[in-house]
Amino acid sequence: MKSLIIVESPTKCKTLGNFLPKDYQVVSTMGHIRDLPIKSLGIKIEKGKTFDFLPEYILLEKKKEVIKKLKQEAKKATKIFLATDADREGEAIAWHTAFLIGKEKKKNLARISFHEITKKAIEKALAEPGEINLQLVEAQQARRILDRLVGYKLSPLLWRKIRRGLSAGRVQSVTVRLIVEREKEIEKFIPEEYWEIWADLRRHVGGLKEGVPAFLAKLNKLNGKTLKIENQTQAKEIVEELQKANYEVASVEEKEISQSPVPPFTTSTLQQRAVSRLGFSSKRTMRIAQGLYEKGLITYHRTDSFNLASEAITQIRDYIQKNYGPDFLPENPHFYKTKSKVAQEAHEAIRPTDISRQATAIKSENKDEERLYQLIWQRTLACQMTAAIWDQTRINVQAASVKNIYSLLAEGKVIKFAGWLTLYEKRNEEVLPKVKAGDDLDLLKIKDEQKFTQPPARYTEATLIKALEERGIGRPSTYAPIVSTIQDRQYVEKFEGKFKPTSLGTTVNDFLVEYFPDVFDYQFTAKMEDELDDIANGQRQWKIVLNDFYQPFEKKLSAVGKVAERVAVPTEVTGEKCPKCQKGQLVIRLGRFGKFISCSRFPECDYSAPFVQKLEGVKCPDCGGEVVIKKSKKGSQFYGCSNYPKCHWASWRKPTN
Ligand SMILES: [Zn+2]
Ligand SMILES: [Zn+2]
């Protein structure tokens, strides 16, 4: 008697093999084995009052060997367990595998699922085998078909109206829209001038001045009213007045502030944190997390749940008690409310499978795994620790001139009890000297500074994922692929870590938003996600959801095909003359491998040159040449010298001379 366990990845295979008895054999499907064809739509649409949608799945050509092996092993096995990941994608792989193995094996087939690859979790799963959850499969299928319909039906239209080879995507295009609209806000933004005035003050002690600490206070009020300084003339007048004013401490407010720990990681918060702390792209983060999960080190990494298993909480609390002491252990465990809408997917948050295993103990050859694990370990431990307590101090200073009374404010905070912050190094403490109301102050220096209001910031990968999640667009499994697809398709580019739309991205976005305002609407996209959740919950029928979307979409598609004008993608002009024909202008075009310089008279003149972006205001530290932004073979951005190959200076960091 032999049992067969089918998973989707070779690493998972190996980990499972480590703690299963000998009579269990584990094989891997190496991902999906059956999918829609690439070369055609692959969906038969039967048109009636309500349309019917029949996916025409094919066996993937490159999986031929894998499929052969799966079938052979399945024939020999007396019992088969489908142990693919516990989400819609995993459920779909299990379903396709079951289809492949065939009907005759059906009675010996069971589905097992677990959220962590540990001996205990697997034994528990094997003890309570279940069936494939068709609702989850249908939710996956509906997403696949929906995205296929939008992508494959819109692309030919974009080819005719804008440019060959373009593509659109349901969620992807809405994400581009966010970036395009942010860029338009930035372009429209008119910065407003304002001034800040700071006073460097010290308690008046008379005679010896050494050792008395100074502090900075910021001007905020004039005769009790909030003060706005709009220009230099106004700033100068105030500075002159303040120079001759008398300073004293009006009041000192001291307050204890408690800072609670943050919830454990979900997919989106892990991605955001890994971008800002480690500089990992979301794609890289997911690849590393996948490895950690498959090695049995962390729980499943595609989740939007803040839940922690009760055994895990017990273990974490024991660990805190033993290693940090009772002051760091709250009376009761912290529970964080989950937004997840699908009961069957009510996973756990991302946590180490064993909190006593520290990052240095995972002994990975891959340093990235260690670093990401460390983030997860810290966050998990922190979320069950006591709050940090800060002592906050506000010193209100009064400056009396001949004419007016000005108010200034100094703010400081120091840690009183670190609590969960003990796990993190960065504290940002601001220490203020001890003073009391009525103390006279000496003015050491006044400084004024010109400032401008700032436009909204461009999205970074972290803020983009946050924006998607807040708007209910996308799900844990989709953030990373969306973010990388919009860059691959050259709709947006990342410049110094921030997203900017390309002229192509803006053109396609404006076209789609003009002609398909509903489909590429934020709320509509969020509603579609909810409906997919409803399918997973068994509250909606998947074909109805598809029908309700597709019928109006198809009508719109043919109408737009008739009325829409062809639009051109504008080219950026460099302002230089073409060196070859001396007649054309040099323009920046977008090719398959990114930007390049070309002649405006193309195709009459075929001049072309690589595009180099110069960094304004900095010079090469070695030779004083221009600093240019380059891309490595792997696609990462770095800085180099324009005099290359004469000068070899290069750096990952932006030079700051
Ligand atoms: Zn030319
Ligand atoms: Zn140089």
C-alpha cells in the first residue's frame, strides 16, 4: 500500500519528504499543468439571453514529462492526496490535477490543506482529508476568464487605434490609471511659498553659560493667532523684531504617550515593509517568502488575515516571558481584526512556524531569506508585546517685542519604556532640557528658511500597493504581478524608486478611461473583486458574474471600434538637431528595450542612439564629468559617468556632491 501526495513545487516536495513516513511518496506538478491557450482566446462564448462561458483548457506543452510522471505514480498509488497551496490558485491546480488523473481514481482522491509545512500541520491535515472546494476553483476560474476576456478583446482595439503589440488588463490598467492621475496632479500643482522661523534658545542662568543645553523652538503664533509667513519681506520684519524680543517659558506640558505595536504581516504589509526596509521589489519579496514557506519556516505568505493560531500565540508569549521578561508581556494576547471576506481563505498572518528559531538559525545560503525572515520574526514577536511608553514634552515659549507677542513651540519625546520597540533600533528621540514656566531664556540665534508646499508624492512600490489595498483593488496574490507587469509593458517606469507614467502609458490610459469609463473605474474594479469573493463564498454563481460583465462590455467594444479616432503616442523632443540628416529633430522614442533617441523624420532618416538620462546638479566624483543613469543587465538602475569607458566611476547610490 502506497500513498501519493501531490504538491505544486519541488521545494515543498523536499520539505514534506523530510517528515513523512516511507510509504508516502511526494511529487510536484511544478506549477500549473492545465491552462487557457496563449495563441487564442480559449473561451467558447455561447450567446443566448444569458451568455455561457466554456473555458477550453489545454495541457501545457512544457509540462509533458511532469504530466506523464504524475499519471504513472497515480496509477500505482492506493491513496492520493492533493496538497497544493490553500488558496484559490492552489485549489485550481488541485482540481486540474484531479481531472488529469482521471475518474477511475476519484474514490481514492482527497484534498488536504495546511497553512504551514510542519510535521504537526501535515499530520493534522492527513487525519482530516476533505474534498476539492469547487467554489474556490470557480472563483479562480472566473478571474482567469474575466482577465482573459478584457485582455484579449481590448488588445486588438488598442492595436488599431494606438499601436501594434499593446495590451490592456483589467486590474493592471486601473493601476496605471492611479499613476497617470497622480502625475497629472503633480503637473497641475502650483507650489506656494512660505517661511519658517526657528529660535535657538537657552535658559538664562547669568554668569557661567557652559553646560546649559540649548533647544530649538519654532515660531507658530502672533498675538495668539496662527501665523502664516508668505514671503521674504514679511519674514525679515519678523526676524528683526524677534532679535530684540524678550523670551520666557510660558508653559511646559508633559504627557505620557503609549504606542501600541502594529499587527502581524499580511502579504501587502510585508511587501510594503520589505520595499522600505530592505529595498526589495514586491516580486522579489514574494519569491523569497515562497522559499521560506516551502522550507517550512513561515506560514503561507499569500494572505490578508491578521489571525494567529492560538498555539502560535501561546508559543510567542512563552518566548517573550523567557527572553524579555514579564514587563514585555501584556496581560492578554493582542488580537487584530481581519478584513478578509472569504471564510475558506481565513488564513493566518505571515509568521515564523517556530518563534524560537531566529534568523541566524535558518542557515540559508541566501542572505535575502535571512533578512526577510528577520523582518517577519520581529514583527510577529512585536505584535504580542506591551506598548511602548514615551514621555512627550512641549515647551511653549513667549517672545515679547515692543509691538507684539509671539509664540514658539519646542517639542521633544524620549522613551520611558521601550515595550515592543525594544526589537527595533530606530527610535527618533528628541531630548529637551529641563525648564519650567516663568524661566527666562536667552536667544542664541534666529534662522529663517524659505519653503514651498509640496505636490503629492509619486507612488513608490510600497505606497502603490497600499493604495491598491485601500481601494480594494487586487488581492494578496495579485499585487506583485501587477506591479511588475505595468513596468514590463513600459506603461510606467521607475525613476529613483518612484513610478512615473511613460507617454505610452498616459496615451493608453487616457484612451481606455475615455471610452471605457466603467471598466477602468476604481470602484467598479473593487466591486469585481468583491464579486469574485462572493463566488468563493458560494454566494454568487460564477457564470452569472461573467455574463453581467461581458454583455455590456461586448456592446461597448464594438461601438468604440466604430467611433474612436486613432491616437498618436506623443514623442518627447530633446531640442537637438539630428546629426545625420541635419533636418530632423532628435526625439525620445519607446522601443522594445526601453527609451532610445531617434530622428523625428523616421522612417526617412534612420538615425538612432542609446538614450542616457543625465542627473542634474551632480558631477562625477572621479573626473567631474556628467553623471548618467544606467541600467544593469538585470535591469537595476545605477549611476555611472558619461565619460565611460575613459572613466569607470559607477555607484548604486545617488551621488550627492
Ligand atoms: Zn535625421
Ligand atoms: Zn568620471
